[in-house]
Amino acid sequence: MLFPNKNIEQKRADLRSALVSGRLLRFPGAFSPIVSMLIEKMDFEGVYVSGAVLAADLGLPDIGLTTLIEVAARGRAIARVTSLPTIIDMDTGFGEILNVVRTIQELEEMGLCGAHIEDQLNPKRCGHLDNKILVDKHSMVQKIQAAVCAKSDPNFIIIARTDACAVEGLDKAIDRAKSYVDAGADVIFPEALNNLKDFERFRKEIAIPLMANMTEFGKSELLEYSQLQNVGYNIVIYPVTAFRLALKAVEEGLSILDETGTQVDVLDRMQHRKELYELLRYKDYNRFDKDIYNFDL
């Protein structure tokens, strides 16, 4: 009742199998546990936890100011309430090689199914901003090797993200990605590719599963599911979609409340109390205490 029946080992095994199923897996971003419950209810294949969103939710820019413990704890809260696999953004690993080792151990213990690490130098930037600075390829390879060695569950997915396309060009990004494959990465995440041709080129050059980022207002063309499926990508994330939708709805609703002095005109934009209670499985708790759900809506 409180938590899904599917344990973390099974969730990781399911994700490992799904990666080679030939089907494109959709991972919308969840900024809170209840959003991950909604993602599952709507029959998506997984949940994504964005570092940029977690930073923004704390009122911070995405420049590496969040800590491992903050990110891991939020990841645990989001992952534990769903039977779907959850993957998380671990930025640059929260430090150097030994920090990467601890990061992987923490994320495994917190119930995540995978994490991606990027080849930027701190202070890092959102992948769709200019003037990113990359670490050298050898240093990133060492981090990936450390991450692979650190995991205790072989089904925990290590995702190597390269930001090189926007900095060094597509050819250099592919070259880096091939080195990351050799280092033991399970999935390659080419960030900020420009268009479908770039995505196609990466697919032709890289043999292991690939992850696409369909974030709004960024450098990448917003491709349709069928386009990415036909190219042969394995995971697509929508990292900030739910967060942006929520913030805009709150902004507009509060504006109307401020102007009119009542929320009557925005009731049709709200999730009804009944729908919330259904999502929370309120009635299930009544099996343990008959005084919990003894009311009518």
C-alpha cells in the first residue's frame, strides 16, 4: 500500500531488459513523488529526475550548487512511490573519482535504477546553454570506469553524457562517446544535438543504447516519438516538461486570484480533490484504520 510491491532489483532488471526490446522508452521528469505516481498512472515507461529541475525547485540555477545528499534524498522520495524504473541526473559526479564511487553507492542504496554523468568541468552548466567547458576525455573515462566498478547491482545503468557536440562539434562528440563505451558505459547520452540528422549520425556510430533529451526551449529540435523510434533510440527524456507546466499553471492561477479575489474562475484548471485521493489510493489506507476514509466526496 505505502510503497509499490515491485522491489528495486526487479525494477532494474526490467529496465535492463526494456533497453534491448527495440521499443523507445519514455521517461518524463518528476519534480516530486506524486508526479512520479502520475507518470505511472498515465502508462509511461519510466521516471526521470533532472538535476536542473531539482536545483530550480530549490531556487538555484543549474550550475552544480546542489549536493549529493540533496539529490540522492529527493531521488529516493521520487523513486520509492512508483513501480516504474527511475533514472537520475548526477551532474559531474559531485567531485572527482572517489566522489563518483560514493555517488553511485548512494544512488543504488536510495533505490534508483540508473544515473547519468556528464563530461563538463565544474561549475557546470545546463546542457543547452553556451560556453560549457569540458573535462579532458581521459578524466571522463576514469570517472565512468569508477562508476562501473562502484555499482553492486549489475543491472544498475551507467549513462555517459557528452556535452561535446555544442563545444567541439559532432565528430568530436562521437569520438568521446566511443571512448565512453569502451570505458563500460551502458548507455550514451549525446546532449544538445541540433536536429534529426545529428541523432541519426550518432545512432549509426554508437552500438550501445542511446538516450535523447527532448527539453523545451533548448538547442535540440523537438522531435516526435515516432522519429526517435524510427532512428533507433532507446530512451527519451522530457526532463522539465512537467515542472514548466506546473509553474505556468501556478503563475496564471495566482494572477487570476490576485485580480479577482477568488479562485472560482480557475477551478476548471485544477485537479479535483477526488482525483487526488484516487491517485494517492486513499481508500487502501482504510484497510488498516476504518476512520481514515469515512467520508463522502
